[in-house]
Amino acid sequence: MAEIGTDIQKAAQLLKTGKLVAIPTETVYGLAGNAFNEDTVIRIFEAKDRPQFDPLIVHSSSTQWIKEHVSEIPPLAQKLMNDFCPGPLTLVLPKKTIIPDIVTSGLDSVAVRVPSHPMTQELLKLLDFPLAAPSANPFGYVSPTTAKHVNDQLGDKIDYILDGGPTTVGLESTIIGFEDGKAIVYRLGGLSIDVIEDSIGKVEVALNQSSDPKAPGMLKSHYSPGKPLYFGNPGQLISDFEGKRIGFLGFMTPLEFLPPDRQLLLSPHGDLQEAAINLFAFLRQMETFPVDVILAEELPDIGLGKAINDRLRRAATITKT
Ligand code: TXA
Ligand code: MG
């Protein structure tokens, strides 16, 4: 198991010697290493068992630093950076050669982000290099929102876990790229589309659902909670599972005919932000329930509900909405 602590200096020293450190961000915990050190970056892929065709996000302390790593910032990207950095937003921009190809899986673009978590902000300011950091979970599994989640799964592969408490957003960052002067959302996440559109006007959403290893970005099957998960309308799903032990991950209202100790509600008073914070921890908890299948209810398709539904759809074996 890894050492868990709050020693930012220690985390910085380890990172300076090429070691891996799990870091808190406002979205999810990241598995961080020096983005300029190719050996370290390779060890990030290995620790996660992540294929090297799936590129990493580069984290910096300020948008000023981002300018060192990208060759162009289109006006829409600049506006988004002004409005939402630091925060749960990642921008895909043309890369400078200082970013090693291994970080971007050979793409000529790099995903950049300024996390707002105060501990990670302080850590980044102690370093003269940016941090490459994917979510700190084994490839294809649910992202970690606490230090314990990281330790449970990757504890024997990393040198230190910087504990910044439970994350306050709970979903990974929203990823946006720019094509022909237009902003395209590649991944729904902690910054909702309506908030983005208030800043830069209408955006296109082109979620990459491909299972083609050559395609960058989101792979189709992801966020697996380790038990069969069925997503959609509980009334329609339930008929398929007679005789099976069912766990229910609902939004506000429990299912009357199931034992209460096999149900978790993401937000009993219907707050989508609270639901986002609880989502990944509850998926992990459901895995430990004495149930055969997890039924996950579709949330209202508005605001953060869109990103939550996206994660549940990716976690699902079967969808019936
Ligand atoms: O909130 C987050 O974004 C967290 C925290 C730790 O920052 N990180 C995170 O990283 O979710 P990861 O590696 O789990 O997801 C990054 C996604 C991947 O789907 C990857 O394919 C995509 O970003 N990505 C990275 N570079 C890209 C690029 N140049 N073009 C398109 N997609 C890219
Ligand atoms: Mg991830």
C-alpha cells in the first residue's frame, strides 16, 4: 500500500526524482508524473494498465504556463480559459515540441488543464515542469474521488498519495477541442454545457464513442463498476431480473419493493451537483453489496445530469431508457 499524507513538499520531491504521486483535484484524483520525463510517463501508463494510444492530460498551475506548451490559442479557447481556469475544464490545443509524443500518443494536439484544488495548485507551483495525470484508477474502471479509492486499487504501484479530501466536483473535467474555428465538446464532465454556452455561445457535442484504438479521446466501454450494470428506466429494467438480487442506484426516490439496504440515492432532494459528487463513490459501494446486478436510473438530462448519464451509459452492459 502507498503512503497517504498531506505533505506537499514530499510530493514535490518525489515528483522531481521522476516518481509517481497521486494528486487531488476538484474533479477526481490523478496519477501524476513529470510530463517532460518520458520514463515517468511510460510508468504512468503501466501503473494504470492503460494502452499507450490513449493520451494524457497535462496539468499546470496557470494559463500562463499553458502558453509554454501549446503553439496556438484560438479566441474561443482564450475566452474559456479566462472564464473557467482554474476549474474542471480541459482544452485540446496544438502542441509545442516540448511536450513528448508519448504524452499525446503521437497526436499533434495536447490536452491541457489548470486544476483548482488548493493543494495541487501549491504543489504545481513548487515544480518547474507540468504534471501528466490521468485519473488514478486502473484503465476502464470508475475514477477515484478519495485517497482511499486510489490506495485500494493502485496503492502498490505509486510512491505517495497526496490526500486532499473527497473531491468537490466528482466527475472528470469537460474536454473541448477546436475545429475550423468552432468549439467541440469531446467529453461531458464537471463543467456543464449550458455554463459553457453562456460563455461562448452554442457548442457542438461530438462524443467519441469509438472502440477504434486509433481514435483519440473517449473509448466506448469505460467506468466499469465490476458488476453487470443496467441503465435506464427502473420500471422497464426490473422485469428482466426476476430471481436475481438487485441493487438500485437511484436519483431521488427508492424502489418500494427492494430492501432499503440494497439501494443508494444519489441526491434525495434532487440536487445534480450532489449527485455528481456521490456518483463514483456509490458505484464502488454498490459493488460490495450482496447483489447480482446493479440497476442505475437515468437522471434528468439537464446540466450535470447529462454528464452523469453519460458515465452510467458507459458503465452499462445494457441500456433501456
Ligand atoms: O478531471 C480530469 O480530467 C482528470 C483529472 C485527474 O485531471 N483526468 C482525467 O484523465 O480524467 P483521463 O486520462 O482519465 O482522461 C483524459 C481523456 C482521455 O479520454 C483521453 O483520451 C483524452 O482525455 N485526451 C487526452 N489528450 C487528448 C488529445 N490530444 N485529443 C483528444 N483527447 C485527448
Ligand atoms: Mg480516466
